[in-house]
Amino acid sequence: MNTRLLEGKTALVTGGSRGVGTGIVARLAADGAQVAFTYANSRTRAEDVAAAAVASGGIAHAIHADSMKEEDVTSAVAQTVDRFGSLDIVVNNAAVGTFGPLDELKMDEIDAMLTINVRSAVVTIRESLGHMGSGGRIINIGSINADRTPFPGQSVYALTKGALASLTRGLARDLAARNITVNNIQPGPIDTDANPADGPAAPNMLGVMAVDRFGTTVEVAALVAYLAGPEAAYITGSSLDIDGGFGA
């Protein structure tokens, strides 16, 4: 049985040096893809992620890029193509979230969410399309908060993730003739450094879920790998929840 279904493919993962991104990089590399991923802050952490993928028999390359800067985003796409010669899979994972009542959020916090969560995804896709051929895959990492916000203070973050879902549907129409699929993954609470399963907010989140645990980065990465692979060619324009029943 072939377990390297992405052999010969090139992937770009934004925000791949921490949280869900690390799981996505590891899984795509394990499945045979050449993976470039961006990071904004810790070079050491990014190099560790790349080294772990290589140690497991994969190919991964870290690119420093600040998703707040359009020139960095466009450069990351160019560097990926220059290094690997092609671009087949794009995973828009970079995101930030600042929570609180709208009238208490600072405009720079709002601008950061709009820019990183939405605008940088649009720029990444736009720049990638010139290099992506038939069979290409675009996968956005949204949030179940696009559909359900059971706690106050999530309005702008939810707005940005709802925008990704709408972008996904529109692009699926635009790109169908080119045989490029576009899908959106909506995680619920996932156990990461930024949102630990034993953190102070965990009891409240578990209280609205059907499954009594947080998800793992491995589980989200498995769904990304499926959508990136050949067996998902008939799925496009969809938002797929992986949320432990948070939105049920």
C-alpha cells in the first residue's frame, strides 16, 4: 500500500512553525511532499520543525515571512517555487486571534486579524495560482467560530474565519475549470501551546462540546493530507468541521 500519496508534490504551508502548522508540515512531508513553510518569529523553532521532518524521511524548508507584510508573502511563494520548481498545494494556516468586546479592541489588533487571517491568505493564493496546474489544492484553515461563537469577545476573529469560508466557496467556482480544488477546514479546540487542553479556558470549551477532549494537531493534519491527496478530487468549496462536536 502506497502511504506516500503526495510524492512529487510541492506544498507551501503558512505559519508552519508552531501549533497546528507543525502537525501539517510533518504530515505532508511524511506523505512525500516537498514542504516549504513560513514562520514569523523563532528561527530556532522553525529549524527544529524542518529538521524533525527531514529526520523522518521527509523534505521541509523554513522561510522567514511576516504575514503582515505583502512583500514577505509574495516572496515566500517565489522562494518555494525557486527551491522546488513547482507548487501544487497551498495551506493557509497563519492566523492570530485577539479576543474582547469590539469597543475595547485596539485598531492595530483588529488590523492584524484582518491582515493575517484574511488578506495574507488572498495574497498567497493569488501569487500561487500562476504556478499551480491541474490537480492543485488550496486548503484554508478556518475555525468553527465562523459558524458558532458561544462566548463573548470573538466577533472580529469570527468575522475573519467566516471570510475564509466565503472565499473558499467563491474560489471553488472560479478555479473548477482549472481542476484546482479549494476547501476550508474548521477546527474546534485543538491542544496547542496557545490553547492548551489543560488551560484556564478549557473547562468552558469542553462544556459546549460533544466529545470530552480537545483535538490534536495530528488529527487536523490528517484531514489536510486527505484534502491534499488524490482521493479528495471531488471535494471543493466545502468547509469541513473537525471540532469534537463544538458546533453540533
